[in-house]
Amino acid sequence: MSEPSDNDRLEAIFREHYEAVLAYAHRRAPAQVADDVAAETFAIAWRKAGQIPREPLPWLLGVARRVLSTHRRSTQRRSRLRDRLSQTVEPITPIDVSDPRLSEALSQLSERDQEALLLVAWEGLAPREAAAVVGLTQTGFSVRLHRARRRLRAALERDAVPKSSADRSPVTKGEAR
């Protein structure tokens, strides 16, 4: 009798042990993750067919354990990155140009500043997408957007100062009134 081929052996291992690997993953992770872990475990088994020992279940569970560990680390890294980004990224708020003060302040800005603000506010683009529109890196566009917001804020604050008080010269101490 001849030895079974690697494909036949892998198919037999899959039929015999898939449910045990899936149950192992389900006891340690949510259903969707468990399904992915089981699939990845057998994908690794397929690539490393020559390394599978005569008793494959312990080896398969060890692979599933490492796949789960990698998944947890990736999830934690993404979560930490999301937290860091939410603390550093300025939230995008739409610009309502129906306010004449805002319209006036916006008109005082350069075309570059207006474009940066309006791509995000009117077009609803994320900084990454707006950066592609103007041919910048995401970082470069984010800097431009930050500066444009700062200039718009300053223009709004300048316009908020009543004209009559801005035209008057300040009275210094000792001057006659």
C-alpha cells in the first residue's frame, strides 16, 4: 500500500480536526474572529504540510493559539492608534457660509486657504482625500488645513471687534478727557 499524498493527508486532517480547532477558537474569541482563526490555522497547515506531526491536533491547536495571539496584538495596536489619533486630530466641522461674517472672513483668506477649508467643509473630503486633490501628502495637507483654520479664526475674531471702538485711539494715562 502506498503512502497517502500530502493533499489527501491534509484533507483528512481538515475533516478530522476542523471542528476541534473551531471550538478551541470559539472558546477564546468572538464568533467572527474564531471562524477566521480556524481558517488561518488550516491555511498555515497547508503551507507547512511537511511539518505537521503524526498526531496533528496539538500542533493545530498551537497554531490556532499563535494566530489568536497575533490577532489580539493587532487589535490592541489598532485601538491604541485610534486613541492617539482621536486625541491629536482636530475634528472636522462643516462651514456654514450663510453667515455673512463667515463669508467675509473666508473672502479675506488666500485661495489656497479657502480651497483647503472648502474641500473638507463643502466637499466633505477627509484630509487624506483632500490631499490627493491638491497633490500633497496627507501630512502636508493637514498642516495647510490647520493653518487655514487658524487664519480663518483670526479673521473672524478681527471682524468681531466693533468698528467704532477699533477706529478710536486709546486714551493714555494723563491725557485730558
